[in-house]
Amino acid sequence: MTTDQGKGSPKPLPASAPKEAIAPEASAAPAPRPRRSSSGGPLNPRRVWANFVLYARSYLRSPEAVFFTLLFPFILVLMFGAIFGSSSSPSSVALYVQNQDGNNSTTLAFYHYLDQTGLVSIHNVSANAGNMSLYMSQHSYSNGIVIPPGFGERLWNLTYGHQVGVPAEVHLFVNPFDQASAGIVEGAVSSALNTFNTRGLPPVAYFPTPTAVSSTTYTPKTIDYEVPGLIGFAILMNPLFAMVNVTAEYKKEKLFKALSLTPLTKGEWLLSLILWNWLMTIISTVILFVTGVLVFGAHVIVGPLIIPFLLLGPLFFAALGMLIGTLSKKAETAGIISNLFAFPMMFLSGAFIPVSVMPSWLQPYARIWPLYYVINGIQSVSVFSNTAQALVDLGLIAIMASITFVAAVFAFRWREE
Amino acid sequence: MDAIIEVEGLVKQYGPLRAVDGITFRVPRGQVFSFLGPNGAGKTTTVEILEGLRRASSGMVHVLGLDPWRHAGELHRKVGVMPQGFRFFDKVTPREAVRYYARLFGVSVDPQEVLHRVLLEEKADDTYDKLSGGQKQKLGVALALVNDPELLFLDEPTTGLDPQARRAVWELLRELQKEGRTIFLTTHYLEEAEQLADRVAILHHGTIVTEGSPTELIERHGQGPRLVLKAVPELISLLEREVGAGLKVHDGTVIVPIQQKGVLLRALEVVDRSGLPWPEINTERDTLENVFISMVGELDETGEVRRE
Ligand SMILES: Nc1ncnc2c1ncn2[C@@H]1O[C@H](COP(=O)(O)OP(=O)(O)OP(=O)(O)O)[C@@H](O)[C@H]1O
Ligand SMILES: [Mg+2]
């Protein structure tokens, strides 16, 4: 009848029950550590990593998320590349040859061998055309060689004569941002030179270091703008919507409440999500660059200054997403607000349509969107190699990111008061 | 006795509403203490104040000697919590969840062992969204156990479970108590409190209407054991004459209080001697449920007070 049976006096914890482990943290700092509230304290890398792994798992297991992060930008670049890019690739690479050596028979033989490789189509440039590098820049030619006076004679001597020591040089000009055709040209030239090599006595031809065509004189194509634009799109969309969803959904499902009951701090949680957004941004950037370059022959200058854009851009949009998610009462509201913000921004700040292509009355409105500075900055690096402009954009983004980030951290609450 | 939780004059104000209205209680170490009350009584509000998730408006709260709001971080290392309506990340498996908690707490546990305790081993590698309601709750309990806490807060751990799953959770809670852990359990299931709790506090409109062990509450607020029999009028008047004291008659049913054993024997003897017919005869005693209904009202399955 009574239900009190078996509930005598409390028993002490059995000796086997406590299984407190040697925490890495504890062994690193054996001294008793003062602990403040759950939101304070130093960042613990182990917990940041644990949360990163958990988030990554959740993320990678939802196919739609993977689609939007990785496949969608890829599809976009294919789409915009097909619209704007020059997809016709010639069967052989155009090679502009300036022969300053006249009709020397060995030189003509070299010409012949070069043509026989089938890798290049030779276009002659008049010997009176002046400085070859300048000439090529003016005509947007990527690959060229100059056969200097006396080349044929030196080559003959090296091959059939017994005079060793005076090298036979051709000057090679390639566009380092078009590695594919540069490689083809180099291959063709050395193979033509090697034809002589195999017949004669070693050593034979001296092969000079390629001279770069100055990148500033290259006229960018639309696809060159398009790739940074789509990177900007990835920098906007992934962090913004990831954080809006996470903040709104965690709030709705009371997951923050559950997390706040563990030693995980707000800062650790935030850091792990930002790390994740950085990783995703870098992956999408690589996909976009590689697709743009390989499929559409986009000219991309990969400078180290691109990296701060890939870090500060996502930081800004992640903080913005968190702010929107935190301040909206409902998940739906957060979704609507971020869409209202993201859609005009992606069209007006040059993610899809380069700002320079937009109607001139519309162009000033591009500058009101934070994304404009991200895209413009990446374009400054990857299209123009314009460090000064990139630094200005970077500074603006840094300011916006800091303000938003501080506001988001401030507004964001683990627990209710 | 050594109190693990001490609360005095706790108030939580939400605008005009006093969700918790000046409650005072102590939870002795090693006991199962149950907060029993209908929806909106203030159970979750109180528990979350004890867990350091909400801030008290006024009053004194000590859990393991700590102020939960100010020392939440320290407290969270020592207590296990299963929040009301526990939810976890959809695409994470119980095994990964336990490992995640272990990393956060900096303890090494065998996920298999923890999941075995809550009878969730077979589902260790299914993602959360594929688990049944009961399995989800079990994961909640499993996660509360990862840091081997001496004090557990379980906010309605069996709400929404089928009777079988509910019994399985009860079994687990008994085990945990046997290991010497203190359990703070909120529920609106009377049977749950009756089955598990050493002490029960009945909470209504933010105040504790009564508190004590289930037997104490029944003794204090119940009517005591009684003989109930349906009888013909002649037998009723015979009983009234012969047994007398405290006897109540209602609609052809006689209720004889039988606190003293002698009264029961005398009444039965009278019935036997009379040779008159008695369609039904029973002894009754109050349950926690009778007490609860008399103080708060009857609850439906969701914990809402039935209104009629
Ligand atoms: N954050 C809040 N803001 C305003 N009012 C609140 C808040 N949290 C709880 N309340 C109110 O306080 C009262 C007590 O709520 P509480 O959640 O503590 O009840 P409970 O006993 O846990 O009920 P249930 O059995 O439904 O879980 C309710 O009237 C509720 O509406
Ligand atoms: Mg509740």
C-alpha cells in the first residue's frame, strides 16, 4: 500500500560513480581557477572545437545547406560565365613572334619546328613595331616571343659548330594570369629549341626566364568582375542566413538554454560559428575562382590581400545575421528582415551585374550597400592589383564589421534576466 | 538535515504577474523532491531560477551553497539539467551528443555506457530527428548525467510519454536516487510524485500550498481510512445507533471513519449481526490525488485544471 518502501535514508555516492576525467584544461592549469558567470572566462579551444564539430556535422547532414553553400555558387558562376564569359577556346594558342633576325636559315628552321608542334598559331609582328612588351599590352596579346638579332647564327654555332659559350636566346613574354596558355607556349618554344638540341653537341640553347606582360595594361573582361561579385554573394548569403537561422531557431527550440547549462560560453559558441563561416567562405571562394578560371578563362590575380576580405566580410554578415536573429521576436520576422536586406544588396552592389555595367544613375546607389565594398575590394585585388583601393575598402569593412560585431555580442543573451 | 537547495521568500515578477510568489523550501541531500502543480503554477520559473537561467526578482536562493545567478558557471559543472520540452540538434546522434557534452565539460565518459543507463543504446547512431518522443526525453536525461552531477533538475521528464516509457524513466530515476543523487523533479502527474518523491511541494498560483512526504500530506489533508458501504435504510439507522461517532450518510452510502481499529470491527459486527443485505462494502483511504484535487482541482492529461 505505502509507496515509501525502499526509500530509506540517503545513501552516499558509490565510489564507482564519479568518473571525473583528467580534463586537458585542468592539467594545463592545475591551479584552482576562479570562475565567473558562464558568459565570462577565457576561450577554451577544446570547447570551441567541440562546438565547431557539432555544427559542422549538423550542417553537412542537411543536403539543402550543402547545396546552397557549395553547389549554388558553382551553378551561378556557370550561369553568369555562360552569359558573360568568352567560352570559345581556340584549338591552338596565339603566339606573336617578332623576328629581329631577318631571314637567317636556322631561324627559319626554328620557325618551322615551332609551327610543327601544332600547339601554337604563329602571328608575325613587324620588327619595326617597337618594344614588344608595350606592343603586346596595347593589343591585349597574351603570349609572344622576340627573336633577337644574331639568334640564328648563335643557334647554328651551338648546334653544328664547335663554339661553346654564347647562348642563343629568345625572349618569351607570357601572361602569368593565363597559366594555361603560358604553359602551352613555353612547351612549344622549348620543344622547338630541343629539336636543335638533339642533333648537335651539348650544351645548346639557352632558354631565358619568361618576362611578364604588365598586368595593368590588360583589359578586364566581364567574367573577371563576375568572379569577385559571386564571391561577394557567397560572403553575404552563407554567413548572414546561417546566423539568422541559427539564432532564431536556437531561440525557438530553447537550444541556447540547453547550451548555457554547459560550460560552453557565449564567446566560444560565437567563435566556433565564425570559424565555420570562414571555412565555408574560403571553400566557396576557391570553387568560384577555379571554375571562373578553368571554365571561362577569367583572369584572376590571387593576392594575399584577398584573405582579409574573406575574413572580415563573413564576420560582418555573420554579426549582422546574429543581430537580426537576436532582435526579432520570431524566426519568420528574422527571415523576412534579412531577405529585405539581402536581395536589394546583392543586385545593387555588383554581385551579379558589375556596377560599371549598371545604368549610370543607379551606380551611386551601389555604394550604400556594405557588400559593394567587399566586392569592390576583391576586384581591386583580383582584377586590378590596386592595393590602395583595396585597403580603403578593407578599412571601411573593418569598421562596419567591428561595430556590428560588438552590437551583436552585446544584444545577444544566453539567458533571460 | 544537510540541505542541498535552500530557498527563502523567492519571488519572480513578470510585469503585473507574480509567477512565483514568495516561496520557501529546503531540499535535503539525496532525496527526490517533487514540485507538483498544474500548468502555469510557476514550476519551471522556480526551477530555472535554481539553475541560474533566470534571475530572481527577490528572495534568497542557494543551490549547493552557491547563488545560481551569480555563479552559474560553477553551478553548471556540478548539476545536471533536463529542461522542460528538451530539444537537441536534429542531425546529431545520441552518441555524438554525449561525446559533445563530455568535451564541453572536459570529462571522459563512454557514450555507450551513458546511453545504456537510459536504455538508448540501440538508438545511439540514429539522428535526433529520427528518435521517438520517449527516446528524445531519454537523451535529455543522458546528457544531464554526462558530468556525473550530484544534483539533477528534471522539468517534466515524462510529459508526453506513453505509460511504458514513463515507467522506464521512473525506473531510471530510482536508480539515480539509489546512487545518492538528489533529484529535483517537477511534474503534474500525481502518480509520478507519489511513486518517486520523498518530499512533495504542491505549487499553485506561485505559492506552495502544502509540502511534506506523500504520506504526511495524505495524513494532514486527507480524511483518513474509512469504511464505505451501500446499505438499505434499516441497516443505516442500525449503524447510526450502534457505531455512532463521526459516521456520515450520503445517498444510501455510509462512510465510517476507521482511524481506530475497534470501530471497523464493531461496524462489521453490526452488519454481520443484522442479516440485512449490503450490495457493496469497501475500505478506502486518501491518495495524494484526493489531496491534490481537494486543494487545487482535477487536472487533465496536459496538466490543465479541469473546470466544471
Ligand atoms: N518569460 C516570461 N515572461 C512572462 N511571463 C512568464 C514568463 N515565463 C513564465 N511566465 C508566466 O509565469 C507563470 C508560471 O509559468 P511556469 O512556466 O513557471 O509554469 P509551470 O508551472 O512550469 O507550467 P507548465 O506545467 O505548463 O510547465 C505562467 O503564468 C507564465 O505565463
Ligand atoms: Mg513548466
